Amino acid sequence: MHNQPIGGVVYIRKATLFNDYFRREMWTGEHMQITVMSVPVGGEVGKEIHEDLDQLLVVEQGTAAVFMGESAETMSFVGEATEGAGILVPSGRYHNVVNDGREPLKLYSVYAPPKHPIGTAQRTKADADREEKMTE
């Protein structure tokens, strides 16, 4: 499934802070994946649901409003996430993360199992949306 058979040590905070892509795949194993993200001021990850995976998002820079719900129409405010906060998203839960701060929101995401193809590098949310439509 993947071409990264060995593990190692990664400076994930540094990789996250230096990333300027909306989403970039950092590492993919057989059962887990890490991506780094940079969401511009006023931007958002976008309303989404993952039926078959759990997700952890960790904020390394900025602030974000976090929304979750049973459906995309019933998502309500869950809380504010700032540097060092972890956002826990169980499978089957609609969610969105909105950059409501004054600087790019830098975060990393852990998917279990993996979601994005190895080598994913999406400079903008529009790029990410376009690629996801192509794979539907």
C-alpha cells in the first residue's frame, strides 16, 4: 500500500510551521497518515465527514473555531482551538475548522487509517476540493 516501510524521528512542529501548502502529505503508513496544513486567515478546512477513519488535528500556530455535528446542517460551535490544542474527530462526525485568527493557521492531521494518496501536495483549498471531486 505504501512506499515508506520504515519509521523514524520527525520534527512535526517544525514541518508544520514551515509548510505553506493547504495540505501536504508528510508520511503514510499502513494504518495511519500524517498531513500538514496551512489555512489562510478567514479560510477553513471545509465541512466534511470521514465515515471510516478517526482524525486528530493539532494546532501549532494560530486560532481556530471548531464545529461538529450529526449532519452538515446541524454543526454547532464546539470550541476555540489555539496553539497546542488537539481536535478529536471521531468517524461519522461532520466537522469544520475555521481560521478565525490574524495569522495562517498551521496544524497537522493524523488520519487512521490513511485518507490521502502518498505525495499529496495541495497548495490551496481550491486545489484540494478539485482533487477530491476527481476521486469521487
